[in-house]
Amino acid sequence: MFLSREDLSKIGFKCFGENVLISDKCSIYSPGLIEIGNNVRIDDYVILSPSTSLKIGNYIHIGCYASIIGKGEFILEDFVGISGRVSLYSSSDDYTGMSMTNPMVPDRFKKVTNGKIHIKKHSIIGAGSIILPKVTLGIGCSIYAQTLIKSDCEDFGVYAGNPSKLIGKRLRKFLIYEKELTGNY
């Protein structure tokens, strides 16, 4: 079941637009840091937990069990699709053993990398993929399921694997449909 507009108003988002459908099973932390555009759907068991800001554009879908967590800024431009079980982490612990980890350990004992995640217009992220801090997905980027993204991805690039590799270029017919939908010729 999706929250009503009245329910959305009570949550305390920084702002939200029209036709926003958020599951009543979504977990939302720090809603005052979250901006949501028009025509956005967020499915069951999604976790939204920004510590800086989360900007969700227009015509966005975030699939079930996805998570957006961390101390870096998040920007999801228009027409972004995030499949189920995708994780966007704008913070990541050091796994080398040179520091301690987990949120209950005081900061002075940890070495955490924080950085913005920017997902540009028309990018699509396949199920189970992980995006780490300091990453920009270019315009129209396509990320296959189960892909680990640790560095920037070029416009219209198609990526797969762990670690990710550029495996091709995405067709651009969807840009014609965008013009038809928005009336911007």
C-alpha cells in the first residue's frame, strides 16, 4: 500500500512533488534531507538514510529492498531506474584492517570514505548491484545485475561484472520518447 499525500506531508520531507508513491513499508531516516520530484515510486522495504542530502528527480522508480545510505550527497536525476536489492553507499569502511569498522565505534578509530553518488538522467541499475562512494554514472548508463561500481561510468556506457567493466554502448531511442513525454522538442 502506498502512503497518502497527507501521510507524506507528515513525514517531514524537505519537499515532494505530485504523483509520489511511497510504500508504507519503506524505512525513511532524516526525511528533512530528502527532496522528491514528480512521478516517483518507491517500493516495499526500501531504506532511505542520507546524512547529507538525497535529491530524487522526476520519473524515478526505486525497486524493493533497495538502499540509499551514507554521509555523502546523493543525486538521482530524472528518469533513473533502480532495481530491487540495489545498494547505493556514499560511505564505506576501510577493509584493510588498518582501522576499526561499524557505526558504534568512535570515529577516531575508523577510516571511512565518504563521497557523493551522482546518477545522471536515464541511467538504469540492475538488481543486486552496488554503487560505492565518489561515483558518477553518466547520462543513460546501463548497469547489469550484480555489478559492483567503484568508479565513474561514461555516458551511455553498458557495464557488467565485479569489478565492473565497460561492455558496450547503450542505444539512445529513449531520448526520443523523453521528448514526446515532456513535450520538449
